[in-house]
Amino acid sequence: MSLVFTNGCFDILHRGHIELLKFCRGSGNIVFVGLNSDKSVKLLKGDKRPFNTEEDRKAILESIRYVDKVIIFDEETPYSLIQKIKPDIIVKGGDYTVNNVVGNDLAEGKIFKYVKGYSTTKTIENITNR
């Protein structure tokens, strides 16, 4: 059995997120998602984020068939969480390289190529510009 870990804010879920989670499932047997807490999203994205609470984001992620477990973390990075759960594989999106994946010293890193045209920033822009 191989455990796959990914993490993020998952604030406004879109197709790119689903494809990432599907890729995670295809990379192993169990998929854990580290979910940035509301506090850590604010630190990373600014005071106007997140749009959805950590409880709502967690409930939505848990309803996705590719996800086995969601764990909320408060830190800026999930390094401590990765140390605790000991995944075999860590998956991150296409703006990363294997060398800058947090926890690449603890598990194999894999990069998921973004689905063109899908991002939370683009979704926010589309909503704002209507």
C-alpha cells in the first residue's frame, strides 16, 4: 500500500483541483490531503481569503471519491504533518519542481501538470469581471 499526500488551500474548488486529486489516486492507494487552515490561508493569500471556511473546504474535499482523509494544518508549510503521516509520495501542482516540494527529503515527489485555464485566481477573476 502506498500513501500519497498533497496539500493546499482548496478555497474555490475547480476542475484543476479534481484532476490533481485524481492524479494522486492514480499514484497510490490512499490519498491524504493537508488543508491549510483559515489562519494559514490568510498568511499565504491575504486578509480577503479564504472565501470558504476550513470546515466547509474540508467537508467538500472529504466528499470527493479520490480523497481518503483530510487533515487541517495551521503552519505555513505542511512539513510537520508530512513527518507525522510518513507518505510514500508527495504530489504538488505544476508551479513546483521536485526539488522545491516541501518534504521531498521525506518522500518521493511527483509533479502534476496544471490543467490549462483552471486556477483559483482565474476563477476569482472570472467572477469579479462579470
